[in-house]
Amino acid sequence: MRVGLILLNLCFLFVFNCGEDKSSSELKTEEDKAQQPVINVKAIEGFKYTDYVLSTRGENAVSGWDKYQELAIQVNYLKKADLSFFNGDKSILKGFIDTLKLKTPPILSTNPILSRTAIIETSILRLNENLTLDNIDNQLKLESVKEVLVAFSNLNYQINKKLERDFYEKIKSEY
């Protein structure tokens, strides 16, 4: 009777414990994923978006806009997975963005361009929050990086569009 009771208890232990242990290969895979950097160059290069660059007229228009130049440099670092500017102190980022908006050249102070700078502000601050909080999903962090890249690209597009429109408005028709 005791032997039967012991065997019955052993059977229950085996039944309830089956499937709960992870194999060593599963544990190693989870450790490898945890050790991999969340945001890397390969992941950023895999983003699908149109990356607009400034035209020659655009480069001339922003040549005196120091904060734009600094933002362009930081976005290039971001493309190389260098997050040091974006995961820093929020008050420094906010001050940078405020100066960027304040120092916008008069020729570029149009509603579409100002709205793009507001979108950049939102996306940069969101990226900062997502990078500095520990409980944010890695996929959400990558999406935030993409949002900053897309916002900056759209700002370039609006600058090009505005300057091109100004150029063609100067041309008089012959009729």
C-alpha cells in the first residue's frame, strides 16, 4: 500500500512538472536577446521611409540656422544608432527645440515648416521618454527612432517645397 501511494505521488509530480522546465537552448536564446542592443544600425537601416535631403537652395537657406545644422548632425548620429543626444536630460532637449523654433530664418517661417518643427519636437520628446523608461518595449523604441527620422525628412521636404515654390513664383510668364 505504501509503495502504491509513493508511486501515485511520483506520478502526480511528473505530470504537474512536465513542460515547465525550459531547455538550455531556450534559456541561451533569451539571454542572447537580452544582451543584444535594442537599437542598432542594421535595424535602423531596415526602416522603410523616404529620406529627403535638402536641395542646394535649401542648404543655402539653412546655412545660418545653427540649431538646424546641429539637429542634422544628431539625426545622422541617430542613423548610426548613437542615441546619446536623444536619451539625455529632457530639459536640455526642450531648450534645444525651443531655440530651434525661435531661431527659424524668416524666409522659412511658414506654417508648414513651423508645423514640421512641432512634429519634430513631439517625436524627439517621445523618443527621449521611450529611451529613458525601462519598461518600454524594444519595438516601441525602434518605432520612436523611425518617427524622428521621418519627421526630420519631412521638414527637409517642406523646406525644399517652399523654396521651390518661391523660385517658380519669381518667374514671370511671357504672355
